[in-house]
Amino acid sequence: MPVYPVEWVPVTMSGRYPQMAKNDMLVWERFLLIHGGEFEAAAYNVALGGVTPAGDELSEADRLMWKYNTAKKIDALLRREGECWLVEVKPTASLSAIGQVVGYTLLAKVDPFTDLPVFPVIVTDGVDPDVQYVANQLGVSVLIFPERVPPRIG
């Protein structure tokens, strides 16, 4: 189980996505604008793994807080009929984004949060061919939502 129970919420462009950086949010909302209606629910900042300190000097609340602070946090989960997407959001996806989403997917097997099949997905505004190749080899979907560039006049 994740550190805290997964809180599923409606898939909306709320501007509030816990722990998501501002530049990540811009990419995320471009994705939601196009594909948000395809999903039943979303969850944010899902914490997997983490270290629970041993000993009697800490209260259970302090142990849980320590575990949360050392856990790995998933940017977003998206649920729809028959599947769950585990999403890492990154402007200009790099190999680190692949490492994160693959790592979270493996941790989801240790700390399961759904009975649905889980698919690793990167939502980004750009990716270079090497990173795309590695993602393809590892079964990671990369969805690209670039900034709109205004048309040139003249």
C-alpha cells in the first residue's frame, strides 16, 4: 500500500496538482485539455516506498511522516476502464524521467494501489531521439504536448 491511501479526484484543470512544479503543470494542463475527458479519475502525489525508522523514540504519526518524507512521489495516476496510467510529467523529458517512471512502476508492485494493469507514461513537451529510443525499449509511452508557437507574420 502507498504511504497514504490514494485519493482519487475528478480529472479537471484545477491548477492545483500537489507537489507538481510550475513548468510541469503547464505541460500537464496541455495534456488534460486534450485527453482529460478520457479518464474517470486522477490521483496526485502518491507516495510509494519510504523508510520507516526503527526504535520506540518516535510516535506512529512521526514514523508515518518520516516514511512519507522519504517515499518516492508519483506525479499523477490516471484511471479509466481497464487500466491505470502512472504518469511522470517533465518539460523536455530526459533519461531521468524514464528512470523515475520505471522505478515508480516497480515500486507499485511492492506497494500496490490498484488491481488494474499499470502503464508507465511520460507527459512532456519534448524528447530527443535517444530518450525516445530508450523509452520504446522499456515499454514507456511518451506523450508530447509542445507549447503552441504563434504563427509568423510576414
